[in-house]
Amino acid sequence: MKYKGICIAIAALAAMLPQGPHARAQNPEQPEVPVLVIGTKVAPPFAMKAEDGTWHGISIDLWRHIADQMHLHYRFQETTLKGLIDGVADHSLDAAVAAITVTGRRQRVVDFTEPFYSTGLGIAVATDAGISWWPIIHNVFSLGFFRAALVLFVAALSVGVVLWLIERRHNEHFAHRHGFGASVWWTAAAMTQIGGAAAGGKVPKTLPGRLLAILWMVTSVIVFASLTAALTSQYTLRHLHGPVNGQADLRYARVGAITGTETTEYLGREHIKHHLFANAEAGLLALKRGRIDALVYDRALLLWLINQHFSGSLRVLDGTFDPQTYAIALPQGSELRMPINLVLLDAIRSDWWRETLSAYLGPAYLGPS
């Protein structure tokens, strides 16, 4: 590869230059082989550190595959997510490999290879989440609810006025000023299906009044039946099964996120309040203990962590949102970018890549790539 040739040429030139006795004694025959410093961080199942200090995972295995193909020498250096981006930006790291999302902000300070994995945010919830009435209370007292109530009130008042104008000369119960109140009350009672609406013979007597009353009662039955069905499907069947059943419920729940990840940026853009945790394990533990209602994080990572450590107590909801892609970060202008891209693109379309994803994520979830 081009980079390998450049390194060998530089090493050969350095070997021909005059050197001190100490340098010649250390390496009298072969030039020093450049060793790349590759930054990484724990991000299961993309980057995981064993007890003996060795690294493995989807991203790690991909880098090893690329390095083998390009005959690169390297060593891993563990740091934080911020340390990965900062290290690549200031050239203290030759590359960063983990679960690094490609964003515009990061693209301004580092270069990225072609994406090797496409994913999105997911929501983890407790499997035995209790009943939460807050979403119901929030919707009942929302602006939309008050608007609907105002429309019904105006409609009942209007029908009551019309009924009073029709009946006041022919029905003693709706006559004079007291009759106006009785007419409006009868209209409201008929609308809400109160049994005493016609008590005491307070019913329309004229044909136009009775036709209006029939029309009003039929309309009321249809409106309230539709309203009851909507409330049942939206609240009873949905929110009574737990506080979070989808992305829209995050606004009314106690949401957790991981510090320094793209999740916090998404929640900030959507104006969703959230609690921050140092890592996903801490967030999932808080979810299990009931301190939060949902944890928003990369869906593939949530699936891995829950299957490994919280199976049975936590689950990941179906579906993803806020699509993201993972790539290898390189210093801007790095000569490694083009040769790495060539090997990477071949690798992610090979049987080896499908077997790697299957080994870490299982045959039932290969995920997009």
C-alpha cells in the first residue's frame, strides 16, 4: 500500500543518515517500523476489553482485518469518547475505533472513513413497568382538551338557545327567563346522557323542537362514543401498560441518557428533559431500580447490554429513530484514509463481515451495514 511504501522509504532514508553510536547499537540492521496508536473505548459489542487487557468487538475485529490486509503495526490506547475525537484532532492518535457516530461537529475537526455500520437510537424500558397516570393527566389538561371542551360547551349553549326560542311560546317549562336556563340545562343533560334529562315532563313539545332534540341526542351519542373509544385506545390500552411505549412518550417520562453521546444532542433538540449517566450500565441499573422510566441510547448497544446483564428485567422497544452511522476517525488529511476505505468497503460486503455481525449480535439481528 501507499502508506506502507512511504513508511519504508522514510525508514530506509533514516537508516542511511549519519547516526550516533547509541542509535546504531540499538538497531544496526533494520529501520524502525512505525507503530500506529489506535484510540478506543469500551462500547459493547463494538469495543470490549477482556480481563487480560486484550480488545475485541465488531469495530476492533474490523480494524484488525484492515490492519492485516494493509500490513500495519499498531497498538490500542484506551480513552474517553471526547479523548478519541480530541486525540485524533491533535494527531496524538493515528485513528480512533469504537462506536463513533459521524456528525457535522466532529467532521469539522477529524476525517472519517466510509461508514461501516448504520444504526439509530432505541429506548430501553423495564419489563414490569407499573401504571403511570401522568401521561393521562397531562393529556386531559392539555390545550387540545380544553379546546374540545370549549367547542362542546358552545355547541350545547347554541342548541339550548335555539330550543328555547322554539319552545318558549308553546312550553311552560321553557317560557320566560327561567325557561332559558331550563332549555340550556336540558341540552347539556341530553348531550351527557344524564337520565333525568326529561324528568318532570321537561321535554320539547313542538315538532321543530322535538326534531332538534332528536338530532342533538343522536349527534351527542356519536360524539361521546367516538371520544370514549379514542380515550380508551390512547390512554387505557397504551399508558396503563407503562409510562413509555414509544418516542412520543419521552416528553412525559423520566428519561436517562449517557453523557457526551449524540443522544443528549437529540434530546436537547427535542426539548426533552433527561438525567445524565456516566455510562450505559449505570443508566440501565437506574432504569431497573425505577429511578427513571426509559433510557435512550444506541439501539444495538442497548440490545447487547440488556441481553448480557439485564435479561428478563429490561427490554428494548421496537423501532429506531434519529439514524446514525459509525465510522473510523482519522486525522484530517491522513494518507491512511483512502487505502483504509478500499479495504473497509470490501470487508463490509464480504461473508466475513456477516459472520462477524452474527457472532456478536446473533443470527436474528444482523442489523443494517
